[in-house]
Amino acid sequence: MARRYSRSASKDVEREMHKFKRGTLRSGKGGRGGRVKSRKQAIAIGLSEARREGKRLLSRPVGRPSKTARSRAAKKGAQTRKRRSARS
């Protein structure tokens, strides 16, 4: 099987997984987001740190917007429709 990420990026993910397993991994700026509770989130933190350091990684998946982005767009669309109907 081919290597997905560079060795150094894999080390970053491995380090974050160890923190996660020990229960010391925290999310958000300065760890204010609280304790990380899922493996996927721990992996994502490791990969984002590797990206920040400029290590070789696959690009982020392109396609469907995130759930929060979709809900934000739906709310904005509803507000626009409401304003337009109020003007008529």
C-alpha cells in the first residue's frame, strides 16, 4: 500500500493520537475548545498542524460544503426571501 502522508506528517498525527489516548488533547485556540473526544478529530488536528508546518499531504477533499456552511447558507437565503416578500 502506498504511503498517504509524508513520514514527518505521520509522526505529527501519531503524536496527537498519543495525546488523545492519554486524554490530554484539547481543541481550539489555546485548548479552550475542550477535550477532544473522537479519533477523527485527533487525526484532523495532527494533519492541520502538519499543513501549518508545510509538510507534504494530500489536499483537502473538495466537494460538498460542510454542514455548518450549508445551514448558514440556508438561513441567509431564508432571510433574503423574507425581506423580498416584505417589500412587495
